[in-house]
Amino acid sequence: MSILLEGISKAFGSKVVLDRIDLEVREGETVAVIGGSGVGKSVLLKTIVGLLEPDAGRVVVDDQVVTELSREHLYELRRRVGYVFQFAALFDSMTVKDNLAMGLRRIAGMDAEERAHRTEEALRLVEMEGYEGQLPGQLSGGQRKRVGLARAVATRPKYLLYDEPTTGLDPVTTSVIDRLILKMDEELGVTSVVVTHDMTSAYRVADRIAMLYDGRIRFTGTPAEIQAADDPIVRGFVEGRPELMQESTA
Amino acid sequence: MFRAMNGVWGAPIAWVGRSALGTAGGFGQFGRFMARVGRSVADTRTWSAVVVVQMARIGVSSLPIALFIAAFTGIVLALQASYTFTGAVPLYFVGVLVGKTMLLELGPVLIGLALAGRVGANIAAELGTMRVTEQIDALETLAYDPLAYLVVPRIIAGVVMFPLVVAFADATGVVAGWITAINLLDLSTPEFVRGLRLFFLPFDVTYSMIKAGSFGLAVTAIGSFYGFTTRGGAEAVGRSTTQAVVVSSMLILVLDAFWAVTLL
Amino acid sequence: MSAPAEVRVGLMVLAGLALIVVGTIWMQGWRIGAEEREVVAWFREVGQLQGGNPVKLRGVPIGRVESLALDQRSAGVIIRMSISSEVVLPEDPVVILSPESLFGDWQAEIFPRSRYPFYSYAVSPSVEMLPGYSLPDVSRLTAVADRIAENLAVITDRIDIAFTDETAVNIRQAIDNIQEVTARLTGLVEAQGRTVEDLAAGLEMTTATLNEAAATAGRTFSRIESSIAQGELTRIVENVERVTLQLDSLSRSLGTVTGELGGAVGNADSAFSALNGILTELEAGEGTLGMLLQDTALYRELVTTNTLVQDLLEDFQRNPRKYINLRVF
Ligand SMILES: Nc1ncnc2c1ncn2[C@@H]1O[C@H](COP(=O)(O)OP(=O)(O)O)[C@@H](O)[C@H]1O
Ligand SMILES: [Mg+2]
């Protein structure tokens, strides 16, 4: 009941984005993946649910080898995984309620009443009650992100993958979302991967933090460990001091 | 010598080479895409829920523009036929020309080209936007096969609705030509109808419908392909849209010739 | 948006399918609600007739051809027509197939036999079926002229070698017929000549050749008539040979003009193949040429040839424009 990445490599053309990544997320654990923009955090997250196929390596989720699953089994597995997209990726031709219902419709034996109930519950969780009938275009960026989160949790998944859930949000909304991530973890025992470059959020929600740098995992450890790290690259990123990172590469 | 070639001809020759490779690669990619779409047709549960909406968007909403085009085509056909036939050919041949041309060629092809612009561009833009905003990925994570959910219903709607749109267009063109013939030309209804029926074969209708169906397939499949394979941002969506229209228009003309060779 | 998508799509699909079905039927000339009945006719061959062609009575469309089927057992063609049930067919009805217009579409016309008694109607194997006759196509005129020439050549050869008084009668009858045909050809050509003036030079040449041939033939035949009585065989032979040559070149000119119909020339008329068969047989066998001339088979074949040409001429005279205009395009 965990997520396991073994030797994942991924290149686009000649550009190597991931280079033999190993990462384990244990059951119930929340791991934050940090790293600069364009370093491949989203690519890493997408390989976990098979949205991108790695060039090499193995992905194991919930004891199933994602990279070897048939399409039917992959879809079966995806029902147990919620994915929160960086820019929400709401279906813009559908209302908020219909966006949430999309995932619920794939759950066998769920009637309309139950769907309405779950939708309501998920929207309450992200404090977006009353927006059921709105179209995504009518929402602000922060609201869209919250609806995206609601859509991912509405199906009550065992795994949650967040792609920069707090980027671009105001501090209040950020802490609302952070609390929500913690709540999902604590109440439902969800296993999560949170991709972020917001260290405050990472410290708040993560049991462990992994830093992605130059195609490799540069560092893995608890928040306390990462704060004590003396790798200049890690410190430069964590403390927001690019000069440290430059010195080391020079 | 090669250096000189490089200087003057290098760029165009390289361009031809790249285009040829690109075209061949494009065919392969399109073929694989269609093979995957074919497999996704089996997922009836997913596409059956949304196919009616696509039929309304692709078929019903295309009707006004199609009928508009057809009406004017019919009028022009009648006038030009009478102009061409001056003296030598009996005037009831206006009916022959309007009926045959409308059914066999202009109905399907003009409507096909118009809908390549309308429907094809629309599909490419919509799916392209969904691709670059990760909505297609989102569908995947919600356990939907995006081909079954997005592409199959559009293609089915195209194949089913294009022939119906063209049937209405054929009829509109013929009626417009008829009205023109009896009002602006020295022709009576019985004469026009005689011409209309003179060389009519039921196969003409079948031919028109086969053509329209294949155009529906071409326009929706090409639009879906370019939309689905969009990479990048808003600019890429624009590029996909343009390409979808250009390629599906060309494919319509190629198919037109293909059917003429194989079926006539 | 007014109605939901399902309703709009449903309406469009139903209306579209109805349009396709009703439109197709209407285009085929179906009058909804009209009572119809079936008429069947029997033909030796049917020219360019197709299903859907009109059936007419005294020029009025009364129905259409439904189907054409080969009758394997009796080497004929069975045509089924449906006609309006109010229409009363004439006494002793026959069906004649002919081109309806100059563009190759044919029609089936119902006549009382008395109107065109001399056509060789195909005798139907069943009483239910009306006798039918298909007018020869213009392209066959060329073929016919060609064969007349050939046959005349053959006859000439034979006359040259053997000639008896007995056969003189037969020959004169045959020649009478040929003469009549030639006269008709001449009349036709003259009539056409006026219409044709502004047509292609090739056709004018043909006309001229035809005229000349006909004139020579006329002269020759009148001499034959008198000479037979006097037994001046040599001159007969010479004259017939000349006619033959003329007709030969006529048929060749016609062949050039009707080049586009050349394919049809190849269709040998059964009468002529039969004739050729007989001739070769007799030549190969013990039969003497005298016997051949005495044999009424030759005479009969000549008569058949005449009938064929006469049919064609009748149609020419009825609808000259049909044939003449064909050249314009
Ligand atoms: N589908 C793709 N095709 C080509 N290049 C891609 C694709 N997806 C991501 N990349 C490239 O991979 C790199 C990592 O991207 P990404 O994972 O989105 O970065 P981030 O860490 O900011 O999430 C970027 O340089 C991006 O251009
Ligand atoms: Mg990213």
C-alpha cells in the first residue's frame, strides 16, 4: 500500500528530465517533492499514474506495477488515486458540480443521490459551497484550484497526488489547502505526494521531503533533516539563496 | 559542387526532405491514433453518454450554414446551366445538371469543405485547449479513456450527421435551382422535373451519402488528431486548428477523387 | 437553446432519413398513391433500355420499366413494366423499344399491332407476354449497309458463275426488295440532306456518297430488270459489282462519321450471321452455286435484311431529328 519508484528515467528528445530516480512513499505518509521550476516535478508525478510512460524503471502503486498494467487495470487503479493539477484542469464546458460528478460517475453502483451528497461534501471541504452551478471560467484562480482539489478527493481515493496545490495562492488560502492536505492524511489515512516549491507548505504537510535537482533526487529526509543539511544546493534552495547553488556548480 | 548546392539549393531541398519525412511520419502517427480510436469504440459506456451532444453540435448546428451554401449553389447552378446550354441543348437539361451536380459533387464537397472549417476547426481548437490545459490528463486520472470520451463520439457524430446535413443540403440546392429555373429562366416545373428525373439513379443518393459520411469521418478524425496531439500553449492550439482545416480540406478533395474512381 | 439536444438530434435524424427515402422515390418518378399494374413483354434484345425508363401509350407516359431479365430457355429478354391501372391497352398490343431522345435514354411504347404490322415482333413463349420489338440503333445502319455490300458481292460472284431462269425469279424478288430499300435510303438521304447542310463535313460526304450510291443502284437495278428478261448477264454482273463498291464505300463513310458508335457495328445481326453460315456451308459442301441461287434461303435472308433496314428507315422517318442531332454533339 505504497508508492515506489525504481530507477525512473525520462527524456524528451535529447533532453533528460529524470535520470534514474528512486523514491518510496510509505503507506499513510506524505512526501513533498521540491525543486526548481522546470526540473521535472510534474513529469515525475505524471509517471506515477501512467500519464507519462518512463523510458526506464518501474513504478509500483498499491502493489501494482503501473508500467506493466493493461489499460483496464490502469483505469481501475486510477480510481484509487486522486490527482490535483497545477492549474486545476477543470473541464471548462461543465459546471463545478458536473466537474466533481465526472469522477463519481465512474464508481459502479453509485446513484445520483449519493453523487450529490459526495459533491456537496467535497465542496464543503474546500469551502466552495454555493458554487455548484458556476462554470470554471467564472471562478478565480484560487477557487479553481480548490474545486480541482475537491474533484480529486470526491472519489475518496487512497492516494493523492498534488501538483503545486498552493502555488499562486494568497497565504490564507494556502494554509486552508495545507490544512486540507493534513486532514486528508489524518482522517482518511491517504498516502500523498505533494509537489511544491513553497518550503513553508512543505514543512507544514510533509513527513519527508525529497529534493529533485538536475534529473536526480538530491536529498531525502524529514523537514528537520533538510533544515540541517549542509549540501549547498539543498541549502540554497531551502533558504532561497541562489548564490549558494551557483558557488557549488562553479 | 555540393557546397554550391548547399548555398543556393540546400534550404529548399532540405525543406522537401523534411516535408516528405514529416508527411510519412504524420501518416504513421495518424494511423496509430486511428487504431487506438478504433479500440476505444468498444468502450460504449463512455461515449454513448455524450454522443448525442456531439451530434447536436456537429449536425444540427451545422444545418443553417449548410442550407445557406446549398441554396446559393442551386441558384447559381441553374443560371449557369441555362447560360451554357443556350440554343444547343434543350432547356430541361438545367434540371439534369442541377440534380446531378448537386447530388454527386457540390452538395457533399461544398458542405464538406464548409464543415471542415466549422466543425474541424472547432474540434481541433477544443481538444487542443483541453490538451494544453491538462483537461485530457484530468480525464485520464478520473479513469476515463479520453479517446472514448472525446474522440469517438465526435467521429461517430460526424459519420452519422454529415450525410444527413448533406441530404438536406442536396434537397435545398435542388429546390433552389428549381425555383430559380421557373422564375428566372424560361422553364416550367414539369420540364425541370423531367430533367431532374431523366438520368436520376437511386445510386446517386447512395453516392452522395457515402461521400458525405467519409467527409464526416475525415473532418472529425483529422480535427481530433490535431487537437489531441497539440503540444505547448495557446499558440500551438492555433497551429493545430489551422492544420486541421487545411489537412481535412485536402483529404476531402482526395476522397472525392477516390470515390469518383472507385464508385463511378 | 430551445429543445434539448436529444430532441433536436432525433428530429433531424428522422427528418433526414424520411427526406432521403421519399426524395429518392420521388426522383424515380413514383406517384404516391397511384394504382399500378404490371405488363410483361418479350423481346429478342432490348437495345439501351434500362430499368426506370418510361412506358408510353400514344406518347403519354403511363408508367416505367421495372426490370429486365434474360430468358435463358428461349433466348429472349423479359421486360416487366408497371403502368397506371386506369390505362386501357389497345387491341392486340405490341411493345416497341426506341430511343426517347438524342441522349441515349430509351423508352417502351405500346401500340396496336396494326400500327406497325411489318416489324418482326418477337413471339412470346407465353400468351401473358406482349410481343416486343426493339428498333435498331443508328449505329446498326452502318453495319447493315456494310453487310448489304458484302452480300451483294457474294451474290455477284455467284451470279457470275451460274445462272438459271428459275433463279431469275428469286433474284428479281430479292432485287426488288433491295431496290425498294435503296429508294427509301435515297429519300431519307435527300430529306436529311436539307437538315444536315450545316453539319460536319464528314456527314455531308457520307450523304453525297449515299446519294451517288443510291442513284447508281437505281440505274443498275432498272437495267437488271430489263436485262434479266433479255439474259444480258455480263452487264448485270458488272452493275451489281459497281453498286457493291458504292455501298461498300458508303458503309465505310458512315462508319467514319458514326465512329463513336463503332463498337456497335461489331454486333452482327443474327440474320447475317445465319446467311454467312449458309453460304459457307454450301460453298464447302457439295452444293453448287446454282443450287444456292435456287435455294430460297438466300432469298429469305435478303428479305430479312430488308425488314431490318426498313425498320430502321421507318424510325428514321418518324424521328429524323433524333438521328441527325446525334451528330451535333
Ligand atoms: N510532454 C512533454 N514534451 C516535451 N517536453 C516536456 C513535456 N512535459 C514536460 N517537458 C519538459 O520537461 C521539463 C520538466 O517539466 P515539468 O515536470 O513540468 O517541470 P516542473 O518541475 O516545473 O513541474 C521541462 O523542461 C519541460 O519542458
Ligand atoms: Mg510542474
